[in-house]
Amino acid sequence: MEQFDNSANIVNYLCAKNLLVAHGHAYHIYDKEFRAKQGGQCGFTINIDWYGAHTNSSEDEKATEMAWQGDWGLYTEPILSAEGGFPKEFAERVAKKSAEQGFTRSRLPEFTEEEKALVRGSADFLGVNHYSGVLVSATVNKKLNPVPSMADDTDVGVVIPEEWPRSADIVTALCPNCLYKVLIQLQSRYNNPIPIYITETGWATTEESKLDDDDRVTYYRAQLEDVLDALDAGVNLKGFIAWSLMDNFEWIRGYTLRFGLYYIDFQDPARTRIPKKSAFVYKHIVNNRYIDHTYQPDSMTMAIDPGH
């Protein structure tokens, strides 16, 4: 049997399948043993960025389809699609590449019919972590990726237009109506199957910006406008959670990126929490149930911490 090389990212597919099967088992255990007495729900959350075609060419359209199938589609298709299993076109591509690379079977494992049944429908809700989007090209900005790898299997280039504002993490851009487009895609592809919650969305700034975070204000207003448009379109959306309430430790970026509505002074042993401008704007939206793009908290308002 061929050896799977961790450095070539091949094990990602095995991990994805094992995660999905484990999720299916956990869901059905909860359903059979705990739901009746606890009345809870069991769902799953994944990061879903928007992928749009760079041009209207058929090549870019196909590349866009491959991009989302090889990213979040690996998790939504087995659970939400009627057929179950990994995305069809992406699975065919990986099988073809695997054969060309000398593997005796596809690097993307198949689900048995029993496994498909176990995983299919194993969620009461879908949590969507969404931050940004990109344009996808079959030819532009393509990189020389390791072979074999997930990136090579997808084999697309991405474009972020210069006019899209970018956050401090560089990769997050204020993509026009991206959240709306993601929600509409989920609605149309899976026929509005289960309630959706926006479990994360936010904008990174740096230490230097401190309390003045107009870019974050713009971002949240845009995201919430997308939410309203999605609700008007009939999307089964039940909740929206901002990331995050306060500055925190961000994976490999540590404390260098700030996502919070509240500023944290990490040099202060008390970890003092101070509301940023975005905190007051977000509070105004929640209290008034209305997105007022002209609202600006005055200096007196911002001098008072509503958390104390």
C-alpha cells in the first residue's frame, strides 16, 4: 500500500472523512439518547468564504465550482446534499490526478453507502463563519503548488480587486455583498434545509487603531445589510454573532490582530476593557433594530464604558 506523505497535505482528505463520520455518530447518539430529555440541537460550523468567477468565461465558472467544492463543499455536501458523499466533480478530479500520480486508489476516500446514510442529514443547524471572498480564475494568479496536495487538486488562481478594502490581516477584504451571496448559494443548492446561524464574522485592525475603528463599523454595517437582504430573500437565517466581543489571542497572529468590539490593554494586569467606536454602533443597531449609516457616537458617549 502506498504511503501517504503528511508534508504533501494528503492526509487532509482522510481527516475530513473521519471528522464527518465521527460527527455522524455523535449526532445520532445525541438524537437517540439525549434529545428527548434535554431538548437540544446538534449542528456543525465551518468557514465559508465566497467564490465568484473572475470573468464570465466557462473556464472561470468551472474553476469557481472547483474552488468551493474543494474547500467548504467537502463538509456541506456529505451532510446537506441529497446524494451524500464528497462533491462529485471534485472527487472525479482527485481520482483522475491520483491515477496520473501513480496511486492505486483516489487520495480522496469514498464513503460507503452506510457511511453516507450516517452522515447525510446529521445536523439540526448550520453555523457559518464568514469573513470575505475572492474571485476565481482558471489562469490568473495560479501558483506552483506541491504535488500532490489539495491546492494542486483545486488548481485555481484567486484575485482580490484593488478596490476592495482590506483588513489588517491582508487576506480579509470587504467583498461587496459576499455574505448575502454565500447565504443565497446555500439556500439554492440545499433548498433551505436547516436553520443557519452566522457564528463568526469580523474585521481585523492593529494595536495602533485602538478605539478608532471606522473600517470595522463599515464592515459590520455591510454584513448586516447582507443579512437583511438574505432574510428578504427567504433564507432560513436565525442568528448573527460578531467576532469578537473583545480583543483576543488569534491563532498564529497572537495578539497582533484586534477583532474585538472592546479594546483590551494586554499590558495592564487588569486587562482593562474599553469599548471601541464599533461597540457603540453595534449597540445602536441592536437596540434600534435598524442600520443607521449616519449614526456617529459622540465623544461623551464614547467616554462612558457601557460594560461598567
